[in-house]
Amino acid sequence: MKNIAFIIVSILILSSCGILPLADKRERVKFQSNRNINNNKYSDNLISKDYIPKYAENGGETKKTFYNWRKSDKERELLAAMKKLDSVRAAIPTFKKNTIESDYVDIEIQNIISKLQSEIVRLENLLMQIELTDVDSHAEITEILAEINRLKCEKIDGISLLKKKINVLRSDLMFEIGKYKITSAGKKIIKSWTRQVEVDIDKWNNYINKCNKRIFENDTYILTINIAGYADPQGSTSVNLKLSNARADAVKKEITTQLFSLLKSTGKKIVFNNIHSVGYGEKLPEGMTYEGDNDPRRRVCIVNSLIAPSKVIE
């Protein structure tokens, strides 16, 4: 009987210490809001703020004792991982969307952000499944924290370089009146745009993240371009629509030609099969007000572009 009593007492002590958990003593983490592992929607709410700590050293009510110190320490590690994940969440940038529904640059940016948000939700779900009484919970928290650090170093740290470029190409400088063939002056304007693409790639290549690594060096770069052509309301509406389409398409072809030249001369790895052009005719460009029919501000091709390493996009 003494041996049985000793075994029972030993089990109870080991259970209290978190070394040998019992089924009725399991402690899954709790939250103030309705967070749950079945909800895969991204939220701006900080998980560390939603978490309800149990142990006093972590902000809860239960005092740390000889019997529960292991669980208290695991909770501290868990809370640290939550705060780290929240810092990653806070680093995801916001972008102003274009009002043009077919702006593929905005679509690409949103895809990048959505993938980052999905990864945060996945890591949150892993943290929410932690049970402090599990023998392996320390190793689980450590592995999740390593994943959070990898996400930060390999994706988030370089996100500050992700910028949508907006270039307004004046049709009066790019084309002859009523024509869509690009002039020599227009080709020089696009050439300066192409040089900026090369500068942006060099910035990504030379970027050193906060983990002291050049994570994008020699990466393949994905270029997304959206070209929107506009015309003023002088003349026929149908003719103006055709002209704006033709000019946007001419800009697309010239950009493609110059990008091939850039590949040949520099050897840089660029993928640019995501170039879109569309004409909007007499429609006012975004943010512009009507100031008469003969308005050179309306005779433009607006080029929205985004270049980023494949590690960021894929």
C-alpha cells in the first residue's frame, strides 16, 4: 500500500510540475475575443493582447509555485512568441488601391499581402493549439518561434522595398497628334523608365536584412506592369477610345523591347510576362477634374509598375 501511495503522490507532483500531464489537467490557452483554430480569417487584433494569461509572472492571477513553475515558464515562452508574431503582423504595409478595377499591379500587391496574412493565421493557429501541460509544448513553441523568425527575416524585413511606381507618360511628348507610333523622344522617356527598373533590382540585390543576410541577391525578379491610356474628348468618342488603346499597346511593346535589351546587356534575371495595357478613351484619369476639352493632362499613358524578388511574390 505504501508503494501505491508513493506512486500516486509522485504522479500528482509530476503532473503539477507539467512533467506528466493528466487528462483532466490539460491547459489550452484562452483568449478574450472569439479567436479559435477553426477561423482562418486574418485579423488585425494582436494575439498577445487577446491572450488571457494564467500565471502571475505573465500577468495572470495564479502564483508561481514549485508545482507549476514549468507551466508558468512555458506560458512566458508562449507569450513571447505571440508578441514576436504581432511585431511581424505590424510590419505588413498597407497600399492605396487604384480605382481602376483591372490594375494588375494592385492585384499583385494584394496577393503578396494575402499570402503573408495567411502565414500569420497559420502560425496563430499553431500557437492557439499549445497546451501548457504537454511534455512537448516547449519544443513546439520553440519551433513556432523559429518559423516566425524565418518569416520575418526572409519575407517581412524586405517588404519596405516593395513600392508601386506610377509614371505618367505625356502623349504630346510620346506621340504625334492623332498617331500611336512612339516618337524618338518617347523612346528616350521609356528608356529612362527602364533604367529605373535596373536601379530597383540593384536595391533588392544589395539589401541586407535585419538578420544580416543578403536574402535577395541573385534572385529572379518579377515585374508587373499596368498601362492605362487616356485621351481628351476632342473628336469622335469611338476614335478616341481606339487611339488610347493603340497608344497603351504601343507603350507596352516598347517597354517589352527595352526590357529584352536590358536582359541581354546586364544578364539580370527578370520575368516580365505580366504586362497589361488598356485604353479608357475620354474617361478622366484618377484624381483629375474637368478643365476643358483641350486638356493635355488627359492625353497620357499612366504606367503602374511593381518589381519584386520571386521570394517575396511566390
